[in-house]
Amino acid sequence: MQRKIKLIILASLLVGGAVVCAIRWKAWFAIPPEPKWEGDTITVSFKTFADEQLLLNMQKDSLEFLLLGDIHNSLDTISFNILAERHPNIHFWAQLGDWMDRPYFYYKQQLYHSIQGTAFDSLPIIAVPGNHEYNKGIVKSLYADWTNIFPNPQNGPRRFLGRSYIVDFPTLRIITIDTDGLQRMSDYTQVSFWLKQSINEAKDRLTIVMMHHPVFSTAQGRQNPLIWLAFYGVLRDADVVFSGHDHNYARRTVEYKKRFWTKQQPTIFIGTNTSTKNYPNKENSYYDCVYSGSPVYQYIQVNNDTLSISTYELHSGKQIDNVEIIN
């Protein structure tokens, strides 16, 4: 009897898995043909904070930087120049993954040429891989050039060196997570323990976590249950968590249950999108602010113990949201 039950459960799992694979085959495994690049070819390696001298020169109590969500090759040179003119004093910029449509030579060259000659060409970048930086397959792989284009700090978990890492400033710690590289349960465990340790060791710094997939999905019909299970509890001691992937903007404040010996400061979760690809927001009363329909970005200021985050519509410059955190 028990054997029959086990066989029924196994058969149900196999059938369920086959049905899910059939429904999601195109999204998970289908690879569209690569367009042919016919322009000039350039090679790019961005400045990153793996450069110790660069990081040393950036040890300031006051910082300004821009955060861009998914780009998907939808920003041209004019867009980057608009951002540079609007915010001429930024020290660096950050990007949350899916900066290209596909990990193809064509899309890399398209993006390189859009950045070349703008102020962003010489600014340091904090980059996070997204699912569109990964080659599809049963076992996905980050395209080979990514770590050459972004020679990031090597201070993350052993399996994720150069993809998950930490950048420290006097009053701010930025932690990045490569969420699409989490393919085994042990990956989630390793990164979760590393993240908890990294947040705890930030001490009195403001703490920002950057990741591609959100803990709380903000688009209709999208969920990331393993991301939630692995990181929701760990992120209780972070100040702000930025994510992309859902192609809209939403801000949510989470009041974790107070520990009896400390006053628990809330964590702010912000999902953002800088591409022309847009999904409608979920109808959810938990969100403090939602927006969809056009690309946005964040202008972030750090002044000693104060972190200010302003969200603007990319092309019009209209302010969509603003939140301030005092450490």
C-alpha cells in the first residue's frame, strides 16, 4: 500500500513537472536568433570598486549616485546624456541586471555604443547580473564576458565571486546578490548565510542590498517563492532592498516583528524599472507607492547618517516618489 502511494506521488510529480516544462518551455529554454552587428566594434571594461585606489578615493561621508533597473537595451546616448546633465555631480552609478535583451554580441555592442562618449563611460559602476545575462538551459550559465566587462570585488560567497559582493563607504555598505545564479538549494543556503553576516558586519553603516529578482514580486502573475524563503528573514536588518525584473515601480515598507531587546527599524523594499518594457502593478494595499507605464530611475544621496531616495520618470524628469531614512 505504501509503495503504491509513493509511486502515485512520484508519478504526480513527474506529470506536474512535465506540464510546467511544457507551459514554460519557450521562456526557459527557447533561444531567439542573434541579430548581426554591422557597426564599429568596441571593447568595454567598466570601472568598478575592485580598484582599491578608486575605492579609497571614494571614501566620503556624502555621496550621490544613480540607480537604474532593467535596461534591456532601451536607453540610447540621448537618454544617458539627459541623466548626466540632470545629475552632474554623481560619484558612480548602479544597475540591477538585464542591461541587455540577450547575452549576444549584437546587444553588447548596441549598449556599449549608447554609453560611449557620455559621462557614464568614465564613472564607476556597481553591477548585478540579471536573468537576461544568463544563457538559457537546464543548467543556466552567465555569459563569459560578464566578469570581464565588470571586474567586480572578489569578496562574496565562494561560488559567486565577482557576482555577489560588497562595496563599503564610511557611512554606507552596498551588498549585491546574483539571484539568477541560485540554481541549487546549497546556493541559496551559502548566499543567505553570507548575506546575514554581511549585514551584521555593516555595524552602524546604512545598508543597501541590490538584487535582480524581488523578494516581493510587484507585477501581476509573478512570484519568486525561493527568493522570499531564502532572504525575507535575513533582510530584516537591511535598510533598503532594491530589485528589478518586474518592469514597474513599487515601494513597500515592512515592519518586522520587534525583538524584545531592540527597537526594530523597518526595511524598505523598492522594485524599479528603467526599460521601455512595462508590466502592470499588482493590486496590493501593502505598497506605499506604485507606478508603471514609462521608465524610471533613482537618484540617491547619502549624507552622513541620512539616506535619501528620489524616483524620477526618465524622460520628463517628473518626481514619482521620495523616501528618506535616518540611521
